[in-house]
Amino acid sequence: MWDPDKYLTFADHRSRPFHELVARVAAEAPRRVVDLGCGPGNLTEHLARRWPAARLEALDSSPEMVAAARERGLTADLADVREWTPEPDTEVVVSNAVLQWVPGHQELLRRWVAALPEGAWLAFQVPGNFGAPSHAISRELAGLPRWRAALGETVLRGADTVLDPTGYAALLADAGCAVDAWETTYLQRLTGPDAVLEWISGTALRPVRAALGDADWAEFRAELAGRLRQAYPVRADGTTWFPFRRVFVVARTATEA
């Protein structure tokens, strides 16, 4: 279950990559713009303002997120990106921090490109920090006998969850696209006690939260908090530096010569 309020706690940090991604999409007057994984809709509103004449398609797999997007007045629908297929007039597809949740999404990208019209834009961004201490420490804790028994088959994603920019660029170039791929590590300055724990509780730790009851979840968080404080010490002013790597890709399908 996604919690829109917790997700928006760090809205500024989470929205910056979206804006930097979409800035590289040079579409002028697309007929249809699709936001795959629209979340609570705060960023989808930006797409609506940029391309006001386009038909806007907003999709998310979370009922809570879809409800939050609809409260903003957006026409949002519940859908699984693995089952989505572009309509013939789809000329911009944006997917912000979604594909890391989809195993085998490389094949999904190939399928989308094959279905998109000539000159269409596909832009996506995924976290690239699965090898960072925040995630490595979480996996280490979840793998201890006490938590492995409680979590059952729950698996926290590893460093091979996403490709690097070269991997995505090669994949999409082989599919006939012109590709712009890059990565950025943001040095995020978070505020509040156990800020890194709060950050990952709204995203990476969702599978753990779903698998544990309230008491076990509180205990897991307490154990993890102490470990994260060592990896990400709190400064004297109460802030914490949290480096966060992201991978960006903007691809355009082939056009007639």
C-alpha cells in the first residue's frame, strides 16, 4: 500500500528529477501524453500545464495514489504498467521512478518502443542507489534469522535492479531510438530525526511494511534506525546528508529520413 502523504513528505527532492527529465523532452504539440505511475498527481499537473492541448493519460497501480490524483481534478486510472500498451496517438510517455518496481522492465521498454509512432518520446527515471548503505543495511537486517522468518518471501531489491545509463542507451539504440542517457547523484540535505529512515519507509521499505504487523514493523524500524544513524550521521544543525543516485533516459523513436 502506498501512502500519498508520506510520499509527499520529501516532495521537493522527489520532484526535482522529474523536472530535469521532462526538460529534455523536446515535443512541441503532442497529441497524447501519458504519465505511467502518476502517483498523487502533483507532477502530472506539470505535464498538463506544459502541453495543455494534449490528451493526458495518467495511470498508477496504487488505488491510494489514483484517489489522491483524482482529488486534484485529474483523470487518473488504476492500471499495471506491465499491461499498458500505447494508443496510436501517443507521442510522449513519462515514467518517473516506476520501472525499478518492475522485474524484467527491459523487455517492457522494447515493447513500448515498437508500439509507439514515429518520432514519439519515451522519458523515464529510476533510482540507481540500490547499492547504497541505506539499501544494503536494510537488506542485511531483513536477512537476519529473526526477520527472515517474519518476512517470508519478501525480498528487498538489490544492486542489479536497474541498468546503468550505458545499458539503457544500448538497449534503446538497438531498438532504433535516438537516446540521451545520464546519471546524477543528488546530495540531499534532509531534516528531522531519522530522516533517511523516513525517506526509505515511503518507498524501498514498502514490501517490509506490507509483510509485518504493526508491532513487528515498529521493532524493525527501531533496529534499522540505529544502523542508519551510523551510516548517515546527523549534523549539529539536525540535518543529514543523503547522497542519492538516479539514472535518466530520454529516447525518441525513429523518424522518416
